[in-house]
Amino acid sequence: MVNLVQMSQSELDEYLRQAIQTLADELMKANGWSAEQSLKASVQSFDVALPNRLVDSSNQCLRTILVGDERVGVLWYGIRGPEDAFVWDLLIYPAWRNKGYGTKAMRAMEEELRQIGITKISLNVFAHNTVAARMYSNMGYEPISTKMIKKISKTSSGSLP
């Protein structure tokens, strides 16, 4: 059975140390940005979503995912309105992946949110993260938009028509 428990401040500090770099790596992979540019964007993202980096934020829910006494991951979601929530991150530690804990944690979160009247949950998933996209799709999440990018060279390859 999966349980979601309020993260301690030390758990949040530990999580943030790796999460900021992980997001930077994902941004670099997704956008082709430099390491410096990706890290800057990652830090800004965390500064906006969790400005004081404290677990007792009124609209941010930072949860440790437990199976028995074992910490198997982290789930971070925020309340965006009277009926809306947003999942910022779902992290299952490598040793615990592919055992269904991500889906179970999301279902536990849905129940927490249902109890307070939330009726819609949104999230973003990088296109290259096909495992996560498949899990969310299997859980009933549907895409509402697709960001598309085409990279072009800086040098001209011919004249305009």
C-alpha cells in the first residue's frame, strides 16, 4: 500500500538539491539549451513555484511516497484554484520503478484532492519521457496542447522564393 505523508523540511532540502539539476537536464534535452541556460531556467521555475522553499506553503503539497516504512519517491502538487490542482513532480526512486508505485501515488493524490473538492488535475510531461506519458495516458490524462519546435541552422541554405 502506498501512503503519502507530508515531507519534512530536511526531505524537501534533499529533494530540491537533485530536482533542480534534474529539471535543468530535462530542459537541456528538450530544448537544446546550454547547461547554464537550463540551470538558470530550472532555478527560476522552482523560485516561482516554491519561492520560500518551505514545506508549509499554503498552496503547495509536498509528499513523501511511502510503501511500508520505505521512502520510494516524492510527489509535489499545488492547488491552483477552488477546483484545480497541478502536479509539479512525481519522482519514483530508481530501485522502486516499474512496480506501479507512480500510479498508486497518483491515485492516492487524487483521493486527497477529491476530499477537498478538486475536480481537475493538470500536469506537464516532456515528450521524450514516454514512460511517464504512457502512465498518465493510462490513468485517463489527455493532452490539451502540444508544443512543437523545429530547429533551423543559423546559416542560410538558399534564397527565399
